Amino acid sequence: MIDYLTETRIWLLPSPRIGLLQGKSILIVDGESEYQSRVDVSYDQPTNSESGSCTVSALQAFEDDAFWVTPLPDTMPPPSQTHYKKQFFSQAAVDLIRDNIEESHGELLLVIPQE
């Protein structure tokens, strides 16, 4: 089974196509779930044999409603808390990224094959 997205950093060879992904919104469809993310391309130079490579990741923001234990009169509830989940694309995932024709849920589209 191919890992398309992982929390482990994956180093890829840079290309003009990868460079064009930077900062774009993407809709990721994985089976029954779908979520929006922002693509980040990083050219950080590792100190090992992967020097000259890049990573492509998706940063997904999600909010948890804060739990209000004892509401007091004339007080505001606590704000929701924003958390981020960062996942790295494999080369197989990058190869599947397409322009999103609808563009209502992101500039790009990645549909992860269900095997």
C-alpha cells in the first residue's frame, strides 16, 4: 500500500511543477472524508545525503470548541482553540494533484485512491 500523506518528512527532488504548488489551497479527498489545506513547499537543506531536496506538505487548521466549565454572569465563553495538522506528500501524492475545476473548495484537488 502506498503512503500518500504521512506525518514523517519526505524529501523530494525539486521541480518547476512542485514550485508552483506553494501557497495554494487544496481539497484532499480520502475515502469518505475531505478537508481543505494549504500547500507548503520547503527547500530547507538537510545535513545528509538528501541535500538539494524539498518537502511538500499540507497544513490543515481545525478548531476545537473550548469547554466552559462554570459560566458566570456577564462573562464571555472562552474562544475555540485552533490546532494544526501537518502532513507531508509522497511523490505519488504530488503526481496525483490536479487543478480543481470547481475551485469552490480549493485551487487544487488530490483524490487519494482507495486500494
